[in-house]
Amino acid sequence: MRVVVEPMVLDDIPAVHDIERASFSAPWPTYAFRQELEANRLARYLVARDGDRLVGYAGLWLMVDEAHVTTFAVSPEYRRQGVGEHLLQELLRISESVGAAVATLEVRVSNLPARRLYEKYGFRPVGVRPRYYTDNNEDALIMTTSELRSRDMRERLRRLAAELQGRRGGADAVGPAGGTGARTAISGDVAGDDDAGGAA
């Protein structure tokens, strides 16, 4: 598998929505993604591809000095294969490149696989939003990184990128990507150990 991460475009929305419906109990409608791409100047959305197949997507909002992960999902059959890590690495790279001081997100308290992935990438719990998820009134754990430009964070991301490349035997690539609450679909309704299926 060769993973390429690049900016989401309007033509990607049908495939993105297929993953969205497979990942979340309350999926966003297609027009929400279209509006994010066409009208939200604060938004950056990415897709991950394996060849011609779209296998994951993620998005964030850039607000003042904070990057807020809004959504994150990997196709069920591609979870636990590093796709989520590629997307998360690129989200954090974009965040740092545009001057965000930290990255933040919400994740279901019960979504341990997603939480493990985020903790691996330097996110730590900083609070709880009670009854945040409308489908079952589950609490959301608020997680944030330390300073993205700090030596520790940069070294962590460098090390994890090298580890991911090594695990894939040099077969993965992250292409250039420039470019409501976070959801993560990694395994199940929202994530996988190495790979957030639907997670934020």
C-alpha cells in the first residue's frame, strides 16, 4: 500500500461521504463537506489515497493560534494500517506551518483506540465536555498538544514519521497538502490503535 495525502477537492465528496456513513452514527451530509471546502476560509481538509482509492480523510479549522481537528475517519478495511497516522502527521505539519501554537480536538471518552493514537502524537487530556455527543449523550474528552514549535514536539513528530516510514518499508508517502466538534472514526463508531478509524 502506498498512501498519498493531499488536499480534499469537491470531486472527493462522494467517496468521503461513503467513509463518513461507514464510520459515524450521525454522519455529516454531503452539503456540509461542500460548504467547508467552498465557504470556510478557516478550514483545511485532507484525503488519503491508496492508488486511485480514497481511504481516509481529516479536517481542521485554523482559529487564531489554535488548530482544531474537526473530523477524522479511515475506511473500515484500511484501519490499523497507518493511514490515520499519515493524516494526523499532515494535519500537524499544516498546523505548525501556518503558525498555530497548539492543536486541539474532542474525542469520545470511550474511544480508547483514538485516544491512544492522539496521545502517541502528543495530545493530552485537558478537560471534558459533558454530554457532548448527541447520539448517546456521551462526554467528550478535550485533548491538546504542547507547543507545536517546541523542540520536544518537533522531535516527537520526526521520530514518529521515521517509525511509520520504517514500518511500511519505505512504501508510504505523504504528498504536499496545503492548502462543531471533532469526530474520529478509526475503528467502529469513532477509531484503531495505530489508526483512528472515526475518531475525533
